[in-house]
Amino acid sequence: MTRATLAEVLHPALEKRYAVAGVVCLGWEDARAYVSAAEAERAPIILQAGPGCRAHTPISVIGAMFRHLADAASIPVVLHLDHGATLEEAQAALAEGFTSIMFDGSSLPLDQNIRKTAEIVKLARSHGASSEGEVGFVGYDNGAASALTEPVDAMRFASETGVDAMAVAVGNVHLQQNPGDGIDEQALAGIAKATNGQVPLVIHGGSGVPALQRAALAKSSPICKFNIGTELRMVFGQALRRRVNDGTNEFDRLALLSSVHDPLAQTLRGILRQIGSSDRY
């Protein structure tokens, strides 16, 4: 198994009650470590190129890297555009072989968010790809405040856009460096009921969800995808800092960057086991 769509990995997760990790990639070193971890755990994995990654590296380069990793892997690998903002970004990603597109219209009025997301869904499907949208607004630690997802809005958004996965705001926050208050399970239950538990839900800011709650919700709710970024970036930075400061005066970037692989892979393997996606393939 190599390249997969979001629907192909989330539908089994919804049926069998586990979640898949959407890992935020910033370059070769972390993306390679993530696929290595997923292979070791026999778990599906979603490689995500967010706005920061795309600002640093051309989408054509990211696409080539993701395709190479997916085509060499023995487990399903989703090539996912995260937080896309325009139709043009979606078209560019699909042209580079991305198998999943997230359009983030969460800051728009609901009607406009639905209309624009539906356009992306139609475009993605014409390329054999999947789609993700967001209703409500997931805020940022020490930044923009969240707006909780209303169940009635979630029901309408899912029905009128036809998204394969729906990101929701239920207490989760982007960029948290430590576990926060966690998911508002009452709010989550309202959304699950409104959508009959049939729409795979996505938690952005998964790093801020306490580990025990992350594990429990993967088993007991329609949450099928946890986005994990900050938690892994912290491991990357800590491992690199240790190597740079180890007193050897090493200057070769390959030697320095190779130090992040094992800590990243080990940390992600623990997360994959935690959310139940190990030994699925």
C-alpha cells in the first residue's frame, strides 16, 4: 500500500473506532521519520503540508518528497494539503499528486464557508482525491480565540458540502506546548449526535489534548484524525539542540539533522499506539 486518500484511511477508522495521525511536516527529516514510525507500527499515516511548510518550500518540491515517501512505503500514506485558503492552492496541490485537500473557510460566514468548501470537494473528487473542511473556528494558543462548533452548523456543513472529514472546535487549540483543558466532551457529543456519528471528525491542535483523553476519544467517538504538530516539533528542536550542544563542534548539517530521526520516530510510535492505529495494515 502506498498513496491513499483521506477517505480510504478514515472510513476504516470510523468503523473500527481508532484514529489516524495527521502529522505536520516541515521538511525531509521529519517526514521521513514519520513514515518510518508508521511502517514500524503498521499504521496508516497522513503527511500534512501546512501554510508554514508551503511558505518555506515550493509545493512542487513538497509533492515530490511526499510522493517518494508514499511510493516506497508499505502502509497507506495520505498526501494532505492542510489549511488551504484558495481554489488555486488546491489546484496546485492536486497537480502535484496530493490525495487530500483541506480547505479552511472557518473564518468565513457559514454560508460562504459551505459554498467555497463544496467547490473544493467537487474539485478534489474530480481528481480522485478526498477533502476536509472546518466548521466553527479552532483558535491559537496566545492568539485568536476559538469559536465552538454548533451542532446545527456541523449538520448543515456536512450535508451541504459532502466533505470526507470535518474539523471541529470543541476546546482544542492550535500550537499548545502543553496539554490544556482538553476536549469539551459534551460539545463533541452534540456534534456526533447531529451528524449521526457518520462523519469522520478531525481535531486540529491535537498536541494540546491530554494523552489519556486522546486515547479514549479515539475509541469512543467519531474523532478519526488527530493533527499532531507542536508536540513533534518540540521533540525535533530538543533533539537538535542536544546534538548542537554536545561539545563535539560538529558542523556538518547531515550529521546534525540525523540526530532528530530516532526521537521523532519513537515519539510518533507512542502516539500511534495511543490512538489505536497500530497493527491495522
